[in-house]
Amino acid sequence: MLALGIVASGAVATNANAAAPESTSARTLAEADGPWSAPTALTGTTDIVDVIDVRTATDGTVVAAMYREIPATSELELRVAVRPAASATWGTPTVIDTLHAGRETVQLLPAPDGSVTLTWVRAGSQNTIRTSTLTAGATAWSSPVDIAQGTRFFDVTTAIGASGKAVAVWNQSSGRATQIYASERDGANGAWSPAVRLDNTPAEVQESVPQVLVAADGSLTAVWTEYGAETRRIKAVDKPAGATGWTAPRTLSAPASPAYGVRAGAGPGGEAVLVWTAPDDTDGTTVLEAVVRPAGSGEWGPAEAVGPVDSALAPQPLVAPDGEITLVWVDWRDTYGVRTATRSTTGEWSGVQTLSTEYVPEQFDAEIGPDGTVQAGWVQNSGPDDEEGRVFLHAARADGVWSAPTQLSRQPSAVAIGQVAGGPEGRATAVWHESVGDFTGQLWTAGTGLTGPVPEPSAKSSERRD
């Protein structure tokens, strides 16, 4: 049976390189936050379904990936649906593959040439990492292509650079140890290279979800957390443009200080950022730390403290065309909530701000559009009482200001999972799940900037709490 409600988007999807900006004109907060179209159903009411990822291609086409459980079986259909740019009408979902066991990594990633690549793991006696591509202007997805095959593949992350070069990195277990591997592809129609191992850790050492960045010149950087018996360190390897091999792993975090949960992001201007969790040496509290690599540089700057956190979940680093960096994450304060902080173009971090208004059960998504508008979506309790159900909310950041949260769910639901995609000119698209029966559910969608009459949102907005 499909286990709903357990996917945190930050754990599976890192858009390491945003598409080139279509417009760098400033967006007003009103334009970035709506108006939202009336919610429309994307699926029926009789299936067990779940939304996985939603992304916008460079031409404004929106793609949503989802699961549907095949009735009377334990198999899942991996489906994708496409909505043309600025249209309110979605096409019929297409079945890309049938997955025989469990929930595996699935990621959508737009490329600068207008294509969108879907990557997933097909579990079986041999696990297979697969991709399929929807090229710009096409109506059909390509036949699945296998990147690698073996046992115990998981935690696959992909990135595509401005040149179209794509790279996939993943974790592979062997006994009580894990290894990090990578494969590369030049262009949407290129072949994936044989897998290459990136780490050199001994037995009994494990690695976290790897992250990968593609620079404008085609150079690559992969990072991960190394978990030893007494150490937690952030490791990195590079493959310079034109090089035939990767460098040896090096440690980026402080040697004497444990660090973990690294996440990576890069902007179209070439700036890159890594963020991880580490203890504050002055008082023993836990903080988010970030290191920034300027455009055109191969060196990371010193660690910068973003703010204190407790039980932080998968912070998402989002880099605007001008180099401004916004982080969105979930952590515990008085309750679990969605937090955010922004690093200005002059290198100063803002204070931490809370976006949510009630308890957040760890599920959230955050993306940045080509003009720098940040879109965040999350699930929270509909009220102080946990029995009242959950709802999916959205907020946007434009011109340095976050909007008040807007509830997109039509009503509270026993299960609420949602994804949001940023688009050109500050537009946004959301897809979320609402329960129908004990196990069945329905996917709903809404967007901003759609063609035709756009009704006012039916759900009320909540006041922002800083």
C-alpha cells in the first residue's frame, strides 16, 4: 500500500542550477502572490495517489510527477502530467514506468534548452536508475534510459548546467558501508557515462544524500556528509571543465566540529552555496552554517552562521540571478514550523523568519523562479487541535518581502502533501493531495498568471507571524 505523507521534498529534490532568467525586472508582491486560480482536480476520487514533484520548464510549461497505486496490487504507476505555459488545462497523465516495490527517489529537472528530465529508481532484484526526457515542444516522453544498474541504489540527485551538461550522483550500499557514484550526460540526447566512484571511505563509513552542482563552464562539484564512528564531516570532490577525472575528496567543514545534512544550490549568475547543520562552538547550540562560492571561483568562502536550529529538516538553498540567497527549512522552536533567512548581495544574513502559523508535520517545498521570486509551500495543521486535519499553504517572496500565507487546500484533510513550482514573471503552480477515503485521495492544482478569467481564491489567507 502506498504510504502517504512521508516525503519531504527537500530530501529528494535539489535543483542545483536554475534556468537562465527570462526577465530580471522586479516583481511586486501582489504579482508574485496571485491571484490564484480556483482549485481544479488533477485526478479522480477512487485511487491511492500522491504528488512527488512539480517543475516549470524555461518556456513556462509545467510538469507534475505523481504516483498511482494499481488496484489490488502493491505496484505503483509513475505518472507525469503536463500543463502548457499560462494555460489552466492539464493534459492526461502519462504512465512512465511501473514500480514494483516501495517509494523510490523521483526527481524532475528542467534544462536551459527547454527540456525536462525525469529521474527515478526502479527497485527489483537489480535496482535501476532510469531517466526519461520531454524535449522542448514535444508531446511525448522519451523511452526510459538506464543510467546504472546494481543492488541497493538510493538517494539519487541530478543537476543540469547552463551548457546542458547533466550529472547524476547517488548512494550505493555494500554491507555496512556506502559509496558515492556519479554519471554524466552531455545534452538532452547524449548518452550517460559509465558510473564512477567518488568517495574513498573505508568500511563501516556511511554517506548521506549526495548533492551536485554544475557550473557555467561545465565543471562539477559533488558534496555529501561522511558518517564515521566518531565523525560527521562534509566532503567534496570536483571535476574541472575539460578534466577526465574527479579530484580526491576533501573536507569542507571544520575538522574538529561535527557537521551533517549538507544541501547545495546555485544560481544562473554562477554563485553557489552549501548549507549544513553544525554546533556553535561558543555555546553548544546547533546552527545552520553556509559557505558561498562566488561566480567564476573554484574556492568556497568561510563558514557563515545563519541562525540557531533544532532538529532542522533539509534546508533548501535558493540562489537568485543577482546572487541573493534564500534558505527555507523546517525546524523546532515552540513547535515545528517553516523558517526562512536571506543573504543579501552584500553578504549579510537577515534574521530568521517564521512563515507557518500552526504545527508543520515536516513536509514542505521551496523553489525560485527565473526572476528571483521565491515560492514556498508547506503542510500544516488547520488549527491548534491536531484532530482538525491538515492543509497546504503557500507564500512568496518578492522585492525582499514575504507574502502572508495563502491556504490552497479547499478544506482540511487527514493527509495533505503538496509541491510548488516557480515560473517566469513570478508565476507559481501548486499541486497537492486531499484525502477522500481511508486510503484513497485526490490531487488538486491551482496556479497564478493563467489565461482566461481567474476567480478569487476560495480559501482565506492567514496573517503572517514573524
